[in-house]
Amino acid sequence: MSGKGRFITFEGIDGSGKSTQARLLADHLRTEGHDVILTREPGGSPGAEEIRRLVLEGDPDRWSAETEILLFTAARRDHMERTILPALESGKIVICDRFADSTRLYQGLSRGDLRDVVDKLHALMIGREPDLTMLIDMDPETGLDRALSRRGTEERFEAFGTDLQRRMRQGFLDLARSDPDRFHLVDGNRPMDAVAQDVRAVIEELLASVD
């Protein structure tokens, strides 16, 4: 395990329910007496939240893929320094809605062959992977319908449409296959409570293995 604490991330396409599952897990672990930090990316620290507004609001074509990669890396660095690492060092469980895997796909693959750039920047400026990544798998069309139904201002990537959703889903599945020790795949095409039960079972096994 990394450091004293446990670092758990949730990944998946837009509308997969990962944010809800991250919140439900945090609530459950707190009722069990654990000290939990629930955070998100991009964001999770004051500086990173400012960058979030730059990249998730407005015209989908306002930034080049290269600029997005730099913005997301800057946000992640601030997030790590000010939120994630201090919490882990104090022994807390950190649950993060999205992390570097999202950047590897959304910026690294969806808008050009820039995955190598993403990985190099991650190694240079971040240098840490989660202890466990929960991948909530979801039908792309259903996920997009859910995401757009939120009708919020943050539709930066939902605006790319169903084709991006399909490519991102396959990309996440490929990532999971490439790192089976870190990823755990959960079928998100089921009732929320059933998904949450599966998530809790995986996390309880993780925590038991390091107690």
C-alpha cells in the first residue's frame, strides 16, 4: 500500500454513476469509524477548483489537447500537494472521483495520440498511482443520457457525444486489463444499491488485507 493511508479512485464514462458510488462508499466507511476524505478531479483543492472551471465549462473546442493535458496536470499536482498526500500521510482513506486514468483517456487518446505525453508528465509531476481503482462500467448511450440530464454548466466532455463515450468505455476497459492488480470492474448497469454493495465488498477486502 502507498504511504500510511489508502488511496481509492473511481473511474468510468460520464453518467456511469461513479460520483454517486464514491459518495456512498465514503458515507459507509465513515459509519464504520474510518477517517475519510472524499475529493474529485479536476479539483479537490482551491487552485485545482479554479482550473476545473477553465476546462469543464464553455466551448468544447476552446483548448487544444496539449493545453488540456498541462492544465489537468497542474490541477492534479496542486490537489496532490494540498489534499491527497497530507491525508494519506495522516492515515486517512482518500476516495477520489477521477484521477490520472481519466486524463490518459480524455486528453491522451480521444483527441490525438498523446497518451505518451500524459504518462511522461504523470511520472515527472505526480509519480503516484491509486492503491485501488473502481471502474464503474456503463452502457455508453445510457451514460450520456444520464450525464446530459443533469443540465449543469459542466458539459465540457459530454458535448463530444456518444462516439466519445464508446471510445472512452473501451479505453477504460483496456486500462483495466493492462493493470488487473489495481483495477476492479463493477457492472454499473444495475440498481444503485446493488452496485454499492459490490463496491463495499471489494473495499472491505482491501482494508482487511492491510489491517
